[in-house]
Amino acid sequence: MIHIIRTDSGNTDFAVLVKQLDADLAQRDGKDHSFYAQFNTIDTIRHVVVAYNGQRPVGCGAIKALDADTMEVKRMFTLPAYRGTGIATKILQALEKWSAELGYTTCILETGKRQPEAIALYLKNGYRIIPNYGQYAGVENSVCFEKRLK
């Protein structure tokens, strides 16, 4: 049974999952990895979710305020053995719900073109492709998304 907890970036399970995420991204992004890594520090993220299968942490995600209306979805990851089981959608929905509870109306995010499963996840969950924002403007490997919350 999958259950999701709310926590922050001090959570040990979150830190372990993020190390695995970073290793995966380093392989996918190659020489571009250091550019992206500078925007993905986790030391001060206040809104984190971790998904568990029983007692085992199997996925995570986070949100970070971008402006008064917008939360940015960060650090989405599901262990490879659990991909395709709906866990990432549950994590994303939990982050969207938390964002709405905090009064935000929009979620945005960036992912890489070398992450087709992430792109498919966001499209399946109602995100639309938008022009690259902020530090990702003009970055060829980046794809940015937005979703208006209900």
C-alpha cells in the first residue's frame, strides 16, 4: 500500500531518494548536468512529499514558491522498480493539493528533453508546455510546463 507523507528537506528518506535522482540525471544530462544541478539544491525546501510502499521510501517531490501565485514543482523521482505504477501521479497530485491549500493557483516546472517519461507524466496530468521561464529561458534541453490549480 502506497502512502505519502508531508515533510521538509531535512527528511533523511528524501535526501537518499534525491541522491538517486541526481545520479540518474547526471547520466541523462551528461555535460549539461552541472548547469541544472545549481538550481536543484535541497537544503531549504519547506514543502516535500515522500511516497512509501510500506516502510520503504519509493518516490518524492517538492514544491517551492516562485511568486505569490505560483509554486514550482521540484525533485520529482520514483525508484525505477516502481515506475509505471501510478506513484509519480500520486506524488504530483499531493504537491498540487498542498499548493492549493497554501493559496497558490498555479504549478510550473522544468524537465529535460532526455526524460521522456517525465514529459509524458506531466502531459497526462494536465500540464501544458509553456515557454521556458527564468534560468531555463533559451536552454535547448529544457521543457517547461504549467498547470492551473482548481
